Amino acid sequence: MSEQEKKNPANSVFALSRPSRCFGCDTKLMVDDIVKLTSKNEDEKEVLCRKCAGLDALEILRSGNAQITRLAKKYSKQHFVILKWSELWKTYERQGLLVEADALNRAKQDAKK
């Protein structure tokens, strides 16, 4: 996890590395589903699905195109970094961003120019 995510975990969401259940609606969550973790206290975290966390309107932008990522992050009023636990490296790896659909479309149009 980068220094920025350590400082501000509120802007991070996670891709599951094992099945789980949503704390809000009890929906079964599968591997690679995007979830938001909320702190009940220091030791316990609650897993919320995208719908319960209020993130269902955001689009997933996978890693790979730096120009579109920069532009989408710039145009989006709210964005979240998607992180996934790597068993091999024993650390979180960045998988992409959750950004607003309008920002993603605008970024793709600007990248074509």
C-alpha cells in the first residue's frame, strides 16, 4: 500500500481475495467483488458491498492506461483506489480506480484527441 493510502484509507476500496458476506444486506460476495471496509472498532472491520457503501454508481477503471487514469481521476468528483491483497508479496496491490461514469467517458474522449 502506498504512503497516500496509508494516510487516507477512506479513499480505498478492496477487491476480495476470498468469499465473504455484506454486513449491511447479507449478500454473498465472491472473489474480486469490490467492497468498502468500515471500522466498528480498532479490531473489527465490517465489509460493505458497493450498493450498501453507496458506490454502485461508480465505474471500475482497471490499471493499464496511465493517461485515462490521470484524466478520469482529475474529472471525477469522487474516486477510490481499488486494492487487492497479494498472498505472494504479502501486501496490497493496486488494481485500478472507481470513478464516476461521466468522468470516465470524458477522459476517454480527451485521450482520443
